[in-house]
Amino acid sequence: MARTLARQFLVWQLAVVVLLLGAVAVVAVVQQNAAFRETQGRRVLSVAEDVASMIAVRESLERRHFDPLPGLATSARNISGADEVVIVDSDGIARTADDPALVGTRYDLGDSTALQGRSWTGNPDGRTVIAHVPVMSQETQSLIGIVAVSAQAPSLLDGLAAAPGPTVALLGVALVLGVVGSLLLARHVRRQTLGLEPAEIVELVQRREAMLLGVKEGVVGLDRAHRVTLLNQAARDLLGPIEVGADVATAGLDERLRDVLIGASVGEDQLVLRGSTVLVLNRMPVVVHGEQVGAVVTLRDRTELATLEHRLDASRHVTDTLRAQTHEFTNRLHTIAGLTELGEHDEVRRFVADIVAGSDQWRRDVTARVADAAAAALLVAKASLATERNVELRLVPGTTLGAHHDPALSADLVTVVGNLVDNALDAVAAGVPPRWVEIGIEGPDSGAVRVTVRDSGPGVASELAEEVFRHGFTTKAADEPGGRGLGLALTRQVCLRRGGSITVHNDSGAVFTAVLPLVDAPIDAEVAV
């Protein structure tokens, strides 16, 4: 059966501890050997000097009577504790040696300076410490022999066995601490990995990657510093150039999108305009042990749904307009019926004539000045809605919309004019009389159509002049039923998509100005964004 992660970690950790302690022990032995060579070098040199200064040794070498030398060498070796004492004559022939076979053979002096009459110590094979001391004749002061004394350094095991008690005790304590620490660390690792083994962790990561790639919605993971830690392909497609590790605050994202990602704007199904794409964002904080460590944000492309909602909203406006007209016509029919029952036939004729004259006048003004049929029909329908809300709807003198060949302009004009007029009617409905909305449309002689909607309402606060467009989806008014935020945001989107612009300023009420360039005509510098 495969070993668990904690057990494998324990084995490797123990192996590291043992190797580390072994290395420490080897270093200690090496240092001990170095100290041994230094100490033994002085000792064997002292022993060699003592043997070389013995009168019996000097006389035996001078007379070349070598029989006493083995006894003298053995006695010196036993007394000093040296491993070997060799006495060499002036011809370089060994006269004493531990190995009898070497007696009478030439002794290898190597790099020794004893032949030149100087003492020498060395370590030729790394383990043996040797001292050579010349034996000089007292009468002629010439070289008559050499005394060589050697001592062997202990082996690694011998060095460990000969190590001081405190050192061995410290190594044992270190081993115990290493084993205990390894056990605790292995337990901690198992707890940190939630008891999952490496194969299970790999499988979990693979499943997560497969799940993220298979999710149609975009998924963005953020840490507590608002850095991106997770990003699937759908999120990359929706957000554009942003990578894992990027800081949301400095990634160049739109302010509205950044506020939702970092949690500055809270709420479910947050709507954000990303270019021409409508995104729905939901942010869920990630809490571990009661502490927020990040967040997960899901993104959905709601462009098609927003388009359908806009079309449904347009249908709702048409329905409201028809309802207003029905209500208005019902009241007029009731008035006519009452006058008829009272026999006021002349008053009936005057009442009907006034109604026809008023309706025909607005219809004639609109159709005479606005050549676009869809826009003209919208303005005619809005008149009934304004009448129901006791608001005067009027055209700016000089309003003229000529013929054009832009196939998409009619739909865009309906969107822009309809939303701006509805926005103005909502703004003045609760105000004091006189309540009016003034509409101006000019173009397309300059290559663009300029729409101006002015109202007698309270206007727009200067600090909100940009917010009403940028945060149109999430302002309080937009969140409430009948709010105007969505309409203004879509109006801005239509203008920007055409390369135009929309602005607002106050002049005895709010004045919205939208510029819609024709798609087949260059945009004049005055109307460029």
C-alpha cells in the first residue's frame, strides 16, 4: 500500500536529520584529526629528538654496530606511545623496523630534509604523522644516521568512539529533537492538506481546472489585497487584458467595474457596461476561520438580455402612451356625451374643434420638421403621455431633421429621444407649474444629428454630471421601479457606439445634449467625443 504524504514527509525529514547529524559528526572528527596531527607532530618530533640524542644510539651508528638499536627503538616506542620508531644509518638503510623484513632495506625518506641536517615533520598519506631527526657525530659534526618516529591518526569510527562524552550527548539530543520535530511537522502538514494525499490533491486541482474551463460564466478569484488569483477563459474574454497576479486597483479597469470587483459597490446582480457589453457581476467574500481572505466574482454577459429588456421597455412605453391616449379620449368622450345630453350642441362642436385643432397642430409641427418617420411617431405619441402628466411638450424653434441614408439612425434616435424625454417627464412631473419639456433635433447636414432635451425640473447636481451616465445601472433611481439609470446608460452607449457623445448641464433645469454621427459621414470636430 502506498505510503501517506505525512509518512513520506516524516521519512524524508528523518533522512535529512540523520544526514545532517552525520555531516556534523564528520566535521567534528576532521577537526579532531587536524588537532591530532598538530599535537602528534610536536610529540613525535620530541620523541625523535630524544632518541637521536641518546648516547647509545649515536655510538652504535658511529661504530656501525647496529645490534643494540632494535632494543633502544622498542624501548622508546613503548615509553612514548608512538606507532613506530625507525633508526636509519648514514647510507639510508633501515636498521630497526616493526616489520623485520624491512630491516636492511633502503628507507624512503621522501621530501625529508633530514639528509641536510635539519629536522622534518610531515603527513605524507594524510593519516600518518612522521618526524625525521638527523643524528650528528659529536666529533666530526657529520650525519651518521636518522631517527624516524611515526603515529597513525584514528579512523572515522575510532574518532567517533573517542569523541568526548558531551559531544556524543549533544548529537543524541539533536537526533531526538529532529525526530520529534519531524513527527510534529508531518502532523502539521497532514492537517494543512486536510488529510488529502498527493494523488488526491492533483486530482482535485485537475477537476477544478476542468470545472472552471467548462463554466460558461466568467470566474475571478481575488485575495485580500485585491490581486487576481484565479481567472478562467470566459472571464479573460469579458474583462480583456488582465492576468493572474494583477492588482485590480491598477489594472486599468473602468471605475465602475473596479468598484464592484473590490467590493466598494455591493449588492446582487451588479450591472456594468464594459464597452458595448452589459455584464452582470456577483461578488461573494471568501471567509476562512471567521476572517475574510478574498472574494470570488462571477461575470455573465447580459448584452442580449439587456437588449430584449430595452425592447420590452420600449413596448411598455408604447403601452403607457396608448393607455394615456385611451384615458384622454375617454375623458373627452364623457365630456361630449354630457354636453349632448344637456343639449349643448354648439358647445360640443366647439369642444371637438378645439381638440382636433390642438392635436393636428402638434402633429403638423412634428411631421413638418422631423423627416424621420419613427422619430416623428415617437414624438406624437409622447405628447399624449405628457398631457396626461400635465406637462407641456414643445419643439425648439428651428428644429429640423432632414432625410438621411443611415439605416440604423432611426432606431438609435428612438432610443435616445425616448429615454431623454421620459427622463425629463419624470424630472418635472413632481415639480411646480409651469411644467414643460422642450425638444430640439438638428441635422444631418453637418454629418451628425444633435438632440437637445431641456426641462423645467430641478436640474442635475454638478458632481453627478458624469455619474448619471457612468453609474446609471446602480444609482438609487435606477434600482427603484421606473428608475432612469438604465435608460441614460443605454443612451450613452448608443452615442459612444456611433462615435458621438452625450453631456448634461443646467440652465433653468437639466439640458441633455446627444450627438449621433452618421455612420457614412465624417464626424465634425465640434461633435467629436
